[in-house]
Amino acid sequence: MRHTPIVVHRISASGGRQVTFRQVGRDVVLGVAHNDADVIEFLRRAEVPDPDEVVLGEDSDLIAWEGDEPHAYEPTPPDLDVP
């Protein structure tokens, strides 16, 4: 398993994704993001260099998007197509 210092966790049932940052061997919760701008702001406040590039860049070894597609923040609505 790849260990990255920044983790954007899976989408919650009500929307949004928790963002954590590993510092000195422990995970610090930065907040719940509802869009990329939130993640960028959390990283800026945590003094991560170039937060825009970390979040929006093509190949960052600093961030992991768990469980769902990167840059998605709303849960997929259930399929209500019942025959």
C-alpha cells in the first residue's frame, strides 16, 4: 500500500470528503472538503508548498484519493429504476 502524507477519504453519505495530513507520525484532520478549492485551502493553511499543484496536478506523490474518483465530492444517487 502506498503511504502519502495527504489523504482525501471516501465521500460521506451526506457529501464531502474528510482530508487528513500525516504529521510527525499521526494523522491530523484538516477538515471536510466539498470541492477542490476546500482541499487547496486546507493544504495552504497546513503550509503545504504549491497546494494547487498537489490537488490539481497530474502526478502528485503527496496526495491519495481513497474510495472514490478524484475530485468527486457528492455521493452517487441510488439507482431507483425498479421494474
